[in-house]
Amino acid sequence: MNSFPFILWTGFGVVGLVLFLKFRISTIESNLLDKSEARHVSIEFIKEFVGIDVDEWDVYSVYWYDHETVNKLHHLGLLNKNRRILHEMGLVESWRVRFVHQHQSFVIGVNAKREVTFFYADVRKTSLPKKDDLISQEGLKQKLTCSQAGLWNKTKITGSGSKEEDFREVQTYWYLAEEEDVRLKVTVEVHSGVITYVGTDTEILTDQMNQVIRDEQVESTFGISGMVASAAAMVMAILVLVLMDVHTQLILSLTLGLAVVFVQSLTIKEDAQLTIVNAYDARMSVHTVRLLGILSTLLAGLLTGFVVFICSLAGGALANELGWKLLDRVSGQFFIGISAGFISLGITSLVFYLLERTNRLRISPELSNRSMFLSGFTLRQGLNMSLQSSIGEEVIYRLLMISFIYWLSGSIMLSIVISSLLWAIMHQVTGYDPRWIRWVHLFVFGCFLGFLYINYGFVCVLVTHFIHNLVLVCMPLWQFKLQRYVHTKKSQHTSL
């Protein structure tokens, strides 16, 4: 690379990094309970209200939040107003903890206030112990109340009922918690003095819900359109390979396909644990459920890798037919890609900052996603998400789609615009209000990626997309680890 372009791209990259660090989307401090503390609360709850000691059982934990309620509140403009309520009611920053032993299972939800907000005994009810002293509805509320600011202190008794099932007396208690714009209906089932179920039903108190639902349907429709475009790209790739006399780059395509399979396999452990917590059934062994989780992860990686392999074969072949040198000066492409990634991050942060300051855009601080990182999200998962999305999307929407549209139309501008439009609308834009601003941003970013692809090559655009995604995905984790490190050092200094 000549000295002037090198200096120019370096300068742009530094400016982009400075802008990103200064104007990036703000995050909020997490109130998430430590994982070990959540497990301890769960063990004590089961011991007291079920009469079984699960301390030696296999235990699996994942972060949980009510994604649907958070997104609806955001698009109603009510998220900031109700954030404290969401934490206190356990709708965000909560844990799901599952205990498994000999085809028996308990799954429990613990909020940031150390309160149980969900519980399900996945066992035969006849195998549960019986308690002679049936706890009253008011007494149960008092026992479950751990904080004056928590869920159970907010609840009011709304009714109860009883029935007989499997020769056991079943009591059902109903409670209602309501504050600000959120109403929570809580149901508790007690079988012969043993709690077997605690569940909640969330309602947002607003008359604007129809508009939110319509907006979600529009987003879903656009997302389906983008997925249809991806499927069409696969068909397009197969037709190119079958009907055209083109020379393929087998090594490049194999490398990209295997890279997708490899990064997918990095998160097998986390995916298996998620499967066990969310999909375990006491009629199956935990090994079977874990195996299903592992197989589903590997199958998803193989399918995605196969799509990448086929589409890159066709896209690379078309690019060669058009005389585009996609792999020339790879080291230079890497450098420009890194700089371009920081440029895109910096400009995006600045524009979104100005739009927020002028009340033209509301961006959810993604408190739920940030907490997901804090609750055990690993760098392997960040690498997986960033590489899979960058490789898959760049192969389909830049390498294949731009090459194919240009081969048909002869217009660089048209091929970049159409591919960027399809790429933009296939994204979920739930965290942005109004949604169309985020789609416009993705369209512009797609055009920038198309420009890089045409002028510098495929490696450049792949690196740009990867850097952009990796920083956004892993930044909350880096921030949290830094905050933990500073807090630990301060605590050590204070103790001395």
C-alpha cells in the first residue's frame, strides 16, 4: 500500500475510534445477582417449600429476561420510566436455575432482589412429600417477601381456589402487583402443602398497544422478506454453478464454510446448557437433552457452513468472470478493513448521539442484552456471533448478490443499492424507535460495505463487518470486567 493511502486510512480509523469512544451508546449499571447467590436462593427455596434438598443435584443456570415486555415498553417510550419496576418485579436481570437428578427436575427464577418469581416442579406430583401444615395465602406472601422494593411486597391478594387431584389437595393462590405502567398477575399452586408452581402474566397498562403490535408485524414482514432474499441467493448460487461455465475458487469457499462450522462449535457448552435449562423434560435423561443441544448446534453450523460454501463458490466465480480481484493485496485489505470498521463505529455513534440529543430517536440501552453478557457471556460467544454474521452476510449480500446483479445489469450503483436494501430489511431493529431510522442506517452501512467490496476486495469488507460486530457485541463484557477489576482493586486498597 502506498504511503498516502496508508496515512489517510490510519487517520480516518483513529478519528472513528475517538468518535466511538466519546459518543457510543450509554449503558446502565447492572443489578444482576451473582450466579452463585442465585443458586443458593434457589436451593433454600426448594428445601423450605418443597422439602427436598437439591444441593447435590446437577445445576444449570442461564440469564433470563422478559424480552417481549422490554421491547414493547421501549417502543411505547415507557422503558426508562419503568426500568426500576422491571428489575424489582424480576422481568429483567433474573436467573433461570434448573436442578436435575434421576429424572426429576426443578426450574426456578430468581430476581435481582433475591426473590423467587418463577418455579416449576417437573416431577410426578405423587412423588412429592406432603406437608400437614398448609401455609396460608398471606403467610406465603410474607415468607416470599425478601425486599421492601421487590415483587412480593407489591402484591395484593386477589383470590384463591381449591380442588383435588391425584388424591392430593391442590390450592391455587392469585396475587396482583401493579406499579407505574406494568401489571403482573401471579399464580401459585400448592399441592398438599408443597409449592409446585409459581408463574406470572405481564400486562402493560396502555391504550397504544395496537400501534406497537402493528409495528412489530411490519418488522416481522421485512425480516421474512430479507430471509426470502437469502433463500433466493442460495437458489441463485446453485443455478450459477450448474448452468454457467465458471471457474470456482474451491479453497476460499472451503475455508469460509469450515470457519463457520468451527466458530459455531466454540459455543457448544453454552448452547447445551441453555437447552437443558429451557427444554429439559423429566421424561428424558439430561444426557439426552445435552446431546440434542450439541447436535442442534452442530447441525446449525453445518447448514450455515454449507450455504456459505455454495454461495461463495458462485459469488467468487462470478467475480472472477467480471475481472474483480477480490484477494489481491490481502494485508492491505486487512488494514483498510480494520480502519473502515472503526470509521463505521465512530460515525454511527456520532449520528445516533445527535439524533438522541434532538429527540428524533430513542435507542434502548439494551439493559437485557448487556446483562446477558454479565451473566456469563463469553468471548467465544462474541467471536461466534461476530464471525458467523460477518462471513454469512458478506458472502450472500456482497460477494454473491452484488456480483450477480452487476452481471445482469452492468450497473455498480444498482447492484450496491439493491443488495444493501435487502440486507437492511432482513435485520431486526427492535431496539430503535422509530424503526425506520435503523433501517436507513443499515442501508447506508450496506452501501459503504458495497463500496469497500468493489474498490478493495472481499477480505476488506469481511474484516470491516467483523470489527464492527465484535466491538459492539463484546464491549459490554469488556466494560464489565474493567469495572469489576477497578472495584476489586478499590476494595483491596480499602481493606488495607
